[in-house]
Amino acid sequence: MSDSFELNKQREILFSAEPPGQLARAYQLLSGLPECKVAYGDSPNTLLVSYNLNHYTLNGLEDGLAKEEFHLDHSPLHSIGRQVIYYCEDTICHNLDIPAHSTKEYEREVFVQAYDRHPHGDHDDTPVELRDYK
């Protein structure tokens, strides 16, 4: 299972300069979501959003904003960065659905079987007359 630091994310959402006033509206909308913390970013038109991947993803938050007719910054650099974040978060969420392997329960038996399949002990294919140098 993933560590909690991998699940807790803090991301910047960069909005377009137009229409004016959308940053304050987006702040109000996002701050009303449970398990989601929002703050104004250092850069203009930026919100810092903190969330846990068990509840939200950046893709889901930005899709919700787009459906509410907010305009995000679509410069090539930010678009590429967003796609990388979407992919990483999607992969982590997908991996959370994978059940843990039951190797821990039968760890001893697994290694005993692996040990039995390999030659071990005093096994030497060299003929006896060639083993001792005289």
C-alpha cells in the first residue's frame, strides 16, 4: 500500500487572467469541498490546493472547475505539466486498487520451495580425481 505522503498532494491550479474575478469564485467553490484545503498562491491567478488522492485528483478538480466554466491557463508548458501530474496520480490511484500479495502469510513456504529447487549443500560436479591437486 502507498505511504500517506504519496497520497497527500499539494498542487497549483493556474487560471487564465480572463474573466476577472474567477479566482475568488474558484476559491469559494473549492474551499467548500470536504477534505480539500485551498489557499491563494504566490503567483497571480494561482490557487494552492491540498487534497488526498483517496478523495480527489487534480484531473477531477480541474474538470469540475471547467464544467463550472472557469478558465484555466492552457499554455503549452502548464498543459504538459498537468498531463504528467494526471498520469502520475492516475497510476497511484490504480495501484491502490491492487490487492496486497499474500506472500507475507506464506513467506517461509515460498522460500523453502525456492531453496529446494536450487542445488545446494556439498554438490560438486567435478570428478573426484580432479578435486585434489597432487
